[in-house]
Amino acid sequence: MAVKTAGAAKRPGQLTIVIKLGTSSIVDEKTHEPLLPILTLIVDTAVKLRKNGHRVVIVSSGAIGVGLRRMDIDKRPKHLAQLQGSLSYGPLLDRCSVLPPPQALAAIGQCRLVSLWDSLFAHLSQPIAQILMTRNDIADRTRYINAQNTFNQLMEMGVIPIVNENDTLAVSEIKFGDNDTLSAITAAMVHADMLFLMTDVDCLYDKNPRTHPDARPIEIVDDISTLEADVSTAGSSLGTGGMNTKIVAARLGTLAGVTTIITRSSNPGNILGIVRHLIRASAANTPSSESDEQQPTNSLLSKMTCLNVTDASTTEDAPPPLHTRFLPSNDPIQDRYFWLLHTPSPRGTLFIDVGCYRALLNKAGLLPVGVVDVQGQFGQQDVVRLAVVEGSSPPSPDGRRPESTAQEVGRAVVNYSASEIRRIMGHQSVEIVGILGYADSEHVAHRSHIGFFRRQSRPHRAICRRAFAVSRKVDAYQVVGSRKRTKDDAMASTATTLKGQPLEKPLLDALLRRRMFYTPSFEIYNGVGGLYDYGPPGCALQTNIVDLWRKHFVLEEDMLEVDCTVLTPHDVLKTSGHVDKFADWMCKDPKNGDILRADHFVEAVLEARLNGNKEARGQKVEDKDDAKKKKKKAKSEAVALDDAVVKEYEEVLARIDNYDGPQLGELIKKYQLKNPDTGEIPSEPVQFNLMFQTSIGPSSNLRGYLRPETAQGQFLNFAKLLAFNQSQMPFASASIGKSYRNEISPRAGLLRVREFLMAEIEHFVDPQGGKKHSRFHEVEHVELVLLDRETQLSGKTETRKMTVGQAVKTRLVDNETLGYFLARIHLFLQKIGVDLSKMRFRQHMQNEMAHYACDCWDAELFTTSGWVECVGCADRSAYDLSVHAKKTGAPLVVRERLEEPLTIEDWQVDIEKKKFGPQFKKDAKAVEDALLATTQEQRDKMASQLTSAGSVTLEVPGVADGKVDIKSDSVKIEFRKRVENTREYTPNVIEPSFGIGRILYALIEHNFWTRASDGGDEARGVLSFPPIVAPTKVLLVPLSSNAQFKPAVKELSQKLRRLGVSSRVDDSSASIGKRYSRNDELGTPLGVTVDFQTLQDGTVTLRDRDSTTQVRAAEKEILAAIQSLVDGSKDWATISSELPKFEGQEVEMAAR
């Protein structure tokens, strides 16, 4: 069933009534036989309620009791051992080798009980449905909503659901514990108006009526926390409840807004009388009006349940049957938070300090700095207890916090696992990335995922009994929701918004989630790390970026676009080097099994030691932004180091990207580097291949991979592309498509994912002549910000500005073609709206480069995650074409006819096949290939040896012992002239590779800023995308919902579509300013307002998103202005100078 918000609308006067029946109410305690007279009356009552238009749910116990009778057992066992100790097993059990536990008895009894219910209801033509639940079934929010939907669908169909705990499967960890609790949770789930708890007494009394004749009934309870009643009535021998459990159920029910009633089960007709009395009493005490007839039932009930209607004078009817009625809360818990607080079984406990608790009560999120201890093992998105710690008592030696120091106050859904929270607790949010190496969120738990119990509803198994005088607000139920920003919430990061404000990533993340730019894939199944779905605005933004990329590169450069398969056979990637080299060096902690990236680990520990040295010397310790990414940081100890050691550490850190796996292993051993979490030295670094492996075809014999890049398909099609291009060089191919990498820890949102969209170019160029480019002169003036290899090797990160022409002239950039594409990349990123002050080109260091590259520059964009590689531009030389040609024998070369024949004098090899073949037999081809692959220098020496000795030794890998003897009678090597009419060469490749997802996210950060609301400090997010890439270009806004505006809006929408301009109509009831504001969050650059003046003279207003200024002109002029703004031929300053400004309606500021 599809997940949706539960709660179907009720018809006027319709109530939802839940009736809870205990085992003792329907099963004889001695004979274990069903009490048919009582059951018949219950069925009759339920059917009458249905005929009166109400919705009914029955929560029924009794399965185990009926099972006892079926198996002829004397009493209910609590577990197997008790059952085996029973004195009377009965004739059926005498034949059993294994005695049934309670779960088995429940399964036996449930069949008969449901059959009985079905038979009784069938006589009155009332359909029923059976629902069995455990706490685990609804602990997950999605499954809870699905259960809600099931209930609503059944009741809308006129069916009476009969609910019981699934005792067949339940174990102590997932049981509700008693059906009273189950009935309260069910009542909350179905948004019931009344919950009847049927018991063996008429109502609650202030004393035990059996021993105190003067005991007085308690008929109305409006504050359950002040209730003083006798609860000595225990559960029956067959049941699990008693009066105490009914009080707990009443507490839960009233918190959820449900009127909860206790009355005698032996007279089910009491239910009809109580319902009828309350409805009539409500009508008598409510002023009649025309509007009252249409008011919702819930509103009627809220008035009704607040009345003390026990006085017969309020109605002409007789007083209602004796009962106790618990009035519902005037401010009931919202459905989501009721689920959070009362449905899942917590997986662990977070202990927080008093200051953190105060902040949470004031609607802040839970930050790691406020967490003082963690208990239990739990994962991300699990529900945990929140316990406030008073004072600072340390945990006991076994790791448990003394029970006298904390009190459970609420629940939270956490963003991090227990092990992760243990590492970040007590730290500032900005330190999370440094500690974990990633940051899913600055909050341990988001604001909307935290709820606090009311004091009277806190669990009885509280961690401590001491009262906390933290805040009076503790008495009120608190749900942490949205709030206004404060300066304290800003991330301590150098990342800023478009307007220079500190960039608050949680605020941006909330906007992106709320407006569905992207969302975790499979989220209702708790998601999979590194996989994301794009929503409508995200899809549109990505499509616009890709479309502009295609125009900027493919069309502008006459590139040949191809679309190649994602599945790639093993041999292709083995030949390309990806199978052996597309990997990271990882090491493993021998104690906890944590996988550590070796270079990050070495860097973190050495940096921690250097920081400890500074602390020991009294020097200031400052965090430095890493040149490429924020590494995991270790806690530092204040230990002074010798100057020579400090210098050695600094030299290692400056070259950290130059070490391979074995070298990193040597560093770990040499410096005895230990994991700060365990104190253990990790294992030797090993390579972890980042490709997703699969099998192709049903036999699974053909191994393959999901491609890690789109390039290989372009290389393998080179010969065909060259022919398509009429053998003209140079040329470029391009491909846009998905690639896949099995990231070890994809925790940085769209910046590190396992499936991503790439746009790659392979520019094939003749290596002869210095790789010049015919259009280089067009871009040589473009100024770039460069961070070269030598600067990085010196341990610095200072950049320098220079034009592409200067960079190529000084050989900082190796050749014109590489420089040309660096400039084109710069211009593309500028065109889509990247902040140029947050962009640089960083040169790869030698062993940092991919295995196929001889030089590489990355276009890096600065974000809240530091500098992020978004575009790589590599000189792949002739690597790929050469290795594939060598492996397959395919001629992946260019042959060009020379204008003048070329006379060449060199050493040439002649093979006498008739003698050569018999001499080497099956190895002849390998020997021939090795012979023809020799250089001119080698052939010179070999010719001399053949002449003087009559043979020569040649190394041939894979043949015999790797060496063979070549004889002069089968091979001749002579120095002579030859004439070449054609030239054959393997092209070099310059490859710009674009990570579209990273560019998209960086673009969002670079164009995000906040605008204060009028007269307040609440920040409203704005995404100032350039019109050319904005998801939607124009917002069409009628001034109001007046039907006269619709034709004009529809006509405008059609005209914009014909112009190829995307638009969106917002004709909601919100004010026009609010409609503009929420579309500012979507990045819509332009807004057109249709108002009453439009109907008179055909003019409309055009609003600019960033300045909020407006112009007014005829529709034709406005459409032309929109077209100019979208295609980039004009900016808003030009448009506002050409068209009349409009200041007549201060609609926007008024709405804000």
C-alpha cells in the first residue's frame, strides 16, 4: 500500500470508537470457555454503533485463554519451564514430546477465537477483519502509516477491525506488554474519539469498594497526574493487565486527544448508554447555529468531553451507566510525535546535559556538544531515549552511568550510529568532519525528530527518580520544530552565501529537502548510503546544466556525441588498468574492525601530534582548511616534540598524496601510528577496488562491471568515430551518462555518491607539433586561479592568477590543447553561475594522478565541505588507445597520406617464415611480436651479434624461461632505406571530465543566500540561479483567486511555452508575497503578476527575484523581456532601464 498521511475525513456526527476487551471479559477464568452471552452482547453493541453511523474497532484479548481450553491446560504459563512443570497437561499434551509455550497456545487459541467472532458477527451481516500486531510492526514510521491506512480503509468499507497482539511471534523485546497499551496506541493511530476499557468494576473508586463501603466513585478525571484512586485490582490469571495498566492506557489515550472511559465489561450495553448520553449532553450545552450543523465531529467532541454531564438535569434522559471518564488533553500530541514517544522500542540512550536540555526546550536541534554519554548499540535513524544528566557524575567502570544522575525525558530519531556519536559527543558540529571524515548533519538529531514526554507520561522505569528544576516548560509537551535563526547556529566555516553571509548548511539542507531538489533513495526503507533521487526542481536544474554543457562544448566544438553501454566486460577494464589500479589504499583496525583510508589516517595522526606539540609549547593551535578535502582528525595530546621530528612530520604531510600503499605502511610502522579510538596500530594497507562487479548473462561466466567512467566506450569506438569524421584530425567525442563507484563511506551528500552523472570529452590530437589548438588564441586572455604542483610540494596552498596564454607560455600548463580546455571549463562554470571567487584549478601531483594520465588539472569549487574536485582535465597521452590496440590487435591509429614521400633509413627486420615457424612452433607469434617491438638501438646491437655469432638472445615474457635464441638463418636485420607515403600514429587524448552532481551541488551553495523577513529576523532562503539554468524561469501569479484572472494566466502560460520558456502557475490562497517567497527558494528568477489592471489595459508586472523590483508593460513587451533575460542577451539592469518601474502595489513587503 502506498504511504500517505493517514486519517480519512469523518462524516458529520460520526465517531470513531475503540473497545478494549480483556481476557477475563470474554473467557471464563476457571473453565477457559468463551463467555458466549457476553460475546453476543458485545457483538450486538458494536453492530448498533455501526448502524448509528460510527466507526468501531475492537481490541480483543483471549487467544491464550482459549488455547488453554483447547489443549486442556490448567493455567496460563509464562514460559516453557512453567508449562513443563504443570500438574495437569491434558490428554492432547500427553501425546506431545515438546510442550507448547505461550506463543503456541496463542496460535491455537487465535484460530478458534476469530472463528467465533466471525460466526457471531455473521449472524448480523457485519463483516470483520483480523489485525495482529507487535510493537516491531509499527516501530518503523512507514509501517506505522501503512497500518494507519489499513485501519482507515477497513472502517471506510464498513468493516470492524478486531485487533490483538501477535502473541504467536512476540518476544519480550517487541511486545506491547498488555492489550490495554495496545488499545491506547490503536486509538491514537485511528484518531479515535472514545476508548472504552472494559473491566470487572463499574469505574474507579477512591478506595477499594470491596473492603470500604464508603468508597466513592470517580466519574470525571481531567488531570490524570493528580488522580488518587484505588488500583488494587490485579489482572486475571489469564490476562497480563490490571487496573494499573488501564491507568497507563488512559494516560496515553488522553495525550493523543482520546476520551478514555472505564466501565463494567459484564454489561457491554453500557457503551451505548454512555455514547448516547455524551452526545445528547453536548448538544444540550452547545448553542445552536447554522454553522454548528456543519462543524467537524472532533470539534463537537472537544466541547462535549470538557463538560461534566453527570448531573441528570443536563438532559431529559436518565443518568448514564456508572463509569470513569478521562478527559482528553486540550493540546493533544501530534500523530508523528505520539508514534515517536510511545510506539518504537528505543535502541539505546543518549545522556544530555542540562544546558542542552534547555536549548532543546527552546526548539533547538540536538548538537553533539550537548551529549555527555551514550548507552546501547544503535544505527542511524533508530529511536533512542533522551535522558537529562544533572551534575557531572562520571560513568561507572563498566561504562554505565549511575541511575541516580539522570531522568528519561523524551525520544529522538538519530542521524548517527552509537559508535559515531561516542566519537563526536562533546565536540562542536564543525568538528564532525574532522573526527568522522564526513558529516551527514550538524545535528545528532534534527529539530523535527525530537519529542519530550509530559511529566506525567514519562516512563515509570525512569533512569532516576529525582525531580529536575530545569525549566517550567518541562511540564508542557515539547516538540522540537522549525525556529528562527540565531547567530549561534551559524556553522563555524569559511563558506559564505552569495551575499557574504556565513553559510548555514542545515538551513540550506532543509530548503533542498523541503523543495525536493533531491532526496535519499529508498528513504522509506531507511535508504542506502550514496544513492539519491532528484525531485522536480533538481531534475530541471540538472537538465538545464547538461543542456548548456552540450551547447557550450558539443555544438560549439563540433564534437561527436555517443551514448555507450553501462555494462563493461572484465577484459576491457583489465586492459585499461581499472581492475588493478582503480582503488584506494585501506587499512583495518585489528580491535574494532574499522576500515581506515591509509593516507587520511597517517595525515590525521601526524597532524594531531603536531597540534599536541604546539599545545605543550603554549602555542596557538589553529585548524587549517585542507587543499582538497577535510580529513579525519585525531585527538591531540600535549607532548613536546624535537624540532627535527616536527620538521620530519611536516615534510611527510606536505607529500602525503605522493605515497603509495607500501610506503604508507612503512610510515605507520616507523612512527608507530595508532588509531585514537582503540590505541591499536592498523594492519598493512591493502587496495580496495572501487568498481561494482557483476555477471553478464545467465551462465555468470562473463564477468563485468558497472562502468566507473564513460571514457572507455569512446576509446573502443575510436576507429569508427575517425571514419565518421572522414579521417580528419583533430576531433573530439563526447558522452553524457551514469557511472558507478563503490565508495567506501559515501557520507557527503551529492559530493560523494555511488551512482553519478558524468559528462566527458575525449579530444584526440596529433602528438607531433606540441599538441597545439587552432582556437587557442580565442581564450588565451582568460584569467585562471592556479595552484600548481610545486607549490603543493612545498607544503603551501597559495594560488596565483594568470592568463591561460601565460600559463602555456611558461609551461606551467603543458600544451595549448590542455590550456584551451581549462579556459573553456572556466567559461562554462562562470556561465552557469559558479562564484569565481570560490573556484580554482589545482594541478595533480605525480603519484596522485590516475594511472592513465601524464598531467591533470582539477577545477575545484569551494563549499561547506572544503575544496571539492568537480571537473578533471587530464592529458591521457596515448595510453588507452595503445593498450586496447595491443590487447585486441585492432588498428586504433590514424593513417594520413604525406604530401611528399618520406625517405627513411633505419634498421629493418626480415623474418624467414619457413624456418622461423618450425623453430618456435606455438610461440612463433609471441617471439615475432617481441622482435618487431625492438627499438632501433636494440636492432643495431642484434645485427652485430647475428653477423658475428650467428645468433642472438631475445627476451620474450611468457615463453620458456623468458629468453629465446634467434638464429641468423631465420632472421635478418639490415640497415637500409625505405619510402613512406603515409604516416601512422596513435593520437594523444585530452580529457575534460565533469561530475554533474558535484557541480550542481556547488552551484546551489554558491547561489544560496538568505533574506530577512519584513520586521523580523527569520531568514528566508533564496537561490539566485542565473535564468539560463534556473529550474523554472517564470512564476505566473494571479493577484487573487478571482476567476476573471484565469483566462489571462492561461494565455500567458501558453505563450511562454511556445517561446520555450518554462513557467509555473501559483494560484494558491497564500498572499502574493508568500507565493513569491516560496518560489525564491526554488530559484525562479522572474515573476509575472496578473491583476485587475491587466484586465483593463493588458499590462502585467514583471518581478526580479534578487532585487524584488518590478516593471510594468504590455504583455508583448514583457514576453520579449523574459526571452532576453532567459537567453542571457540582457540583464535585469537593462530591462529595468527600458521598461517603466512599478511601485503601485507593495504586495510583497506587506505579505512578508
